Amino acid sequence: MAAPVHLNALRAFEASARHQSFSTAAEELNVTPAAVGQLVRTLEQWLGTPLFHRGLSGKARLVATEAAERALPDIRAGFERLALGVERMKENSPSGVLTVTVSPAFAAKWLLPRIEHFHRAWPDTDVRLDTQLKVMDFLAQRIDIGVRYGAGHWSGLVAEKLMDEDVYPVCSPRLKTTPSCLMTVEDLANQTLIHDLSMDGHAGFPTWASWLEAAGMNGTPTKRGMKINNSAAVLQAAIDGQGIALARSVMARDDLAAGRLIRLCPHIQFVSPLAYYVVYRSGCGSLPRLKAFREWLLDEAALSA
């Protein structure tokens, strides 16, 4: 019966163990590091055993004890079930907030131009958009659903494929001065290339080197040019005539349709090994607002295909 009294202490312990830091846990929980430390000490006193090794020389981060490490999976699972239980109680609420996580570029180039369709269908649901490049902890950050770009495997999350995409060069109409200009791979050799570094180092992320290799131009120098760590900004630089961008079709679709960009080398087909996925916590897929948004995403993706 005493365990519920220590729910805040358990949360402080779980966050501290996950971050290996009282300070970072305090930022997540919106309290002071001293408060987190006190909650953890209260839990240790109640349990009669330490949860972290203290006084380890040369250790800048918290190190959980072996017993604490064994308990963490069950504690995290318990918090997930509690969060899901709260959502169950809110299922019949006529209004509510749906927290959605996507990358800033996906929000700008695909989601935001279409989100009004969802608002019209579900006027009582307010969408809270969290735009992050880093991988979010859905439970700790209270994320309901998201769209991620990758190979389709994220620990603790259900992933359903939303969209595949092609990759191809694009440029501003002002750079393509004649119908035959910039239509062959060789034409690109002396152009300024715009590089997308938004997922630099991620296995499988398309690069100019991989695209040129697929096009039979292995060994073509690719290191020169502009380097940008946001896919939307990459396309904007191309729209502004700064060079040739290697576009991802999902991001570039609206700009191509509006004539802001022109696709080059259309005879070269290159399908990205990565794709977009709808992701959410296991067991949450039947929650009405989440289910509605998931189905809307899938419908919009089908219309965009």
C-alpha cells in the first residue's frame, strides 16, 4: 500500500537512471536537481537499499546498482500502463490534445500544408506539434504519435510504413536555361551541389555519392558545394538558385507541382532504402484521437502517391 505514495520518487529514480544524471532528470520533470535527489533518497530510505553507486572516482554520471537495473524494466512498463490507463479514461472526452512528433523539415514541406484537412474532420482535437530531429522518448515526453524516417525499427514503438520515396536532382527553373540543359548526369559534374546533412552518418541515407554511383558516375567529386542540415532548407536553397539539390520526393513534391523546382535526369531511378513510418506506443493504437490521426496520415499519403 505504500508504493503509490512514492510514485513521484519512482519517476525521479527512473528518469535519473535513464539519463544517468539528476540534473537532466530534473529538466525533464520540471523540478530542481535537489528535489530529484531528495526524492531518490526518500525512495532509498523506504526500500532500505541504495539505488545508485556513490563516490565512484572518475565517474561523472550516475551508475545504478545491479538491483536497480533489474527493476527498471518493470518500473518503466508500469509507467507506460499508467499513462495508457489515463488515456483510456479520457477516451470519451469530446475534446483533447494530440501530441505529434515529426522532423522540422517534414512538418514544413508535407504535414503543415495538409493539416487543415485533419482539423476540419476532427475540430475538437487540438494538435500539438513537436518538431525534433532527435529521437523522442514517447512515454517521458508524452508523445502520442509521430512520423519517423528510417528503416522501420524503433525500440518500444509500433511502426507502420507511411511512404516510400525516390531521390533525384532538382534545381530552380532559372538554372535550366534550355530544354536540354542539365538533363544528363555528366551535366551535373561542374555544378554546385547542395548536400543534405540532416541525417549525416545514418546508414542508408541517400547522398550525392550514392546517387552518382547508382547513375554510373562512381568517382565523381562530390565534396564541394553547400552543406545544410535541414531538408527543407536544402530545397529552399535550390529554389533560390544556389545550386543542384538531391531531393527526396516526399519533401519536394509540392515544390515540383508548383513549378518552384524542376526535376533533372528523370531517366535515373533511385529509390531510397529508408522510408517514412507512422509510429506510436504499443497498446495505444485504439485510442480514438490517435487512431483518427493515424488513419488520416495514411489517407493523405495515399492521395499524395
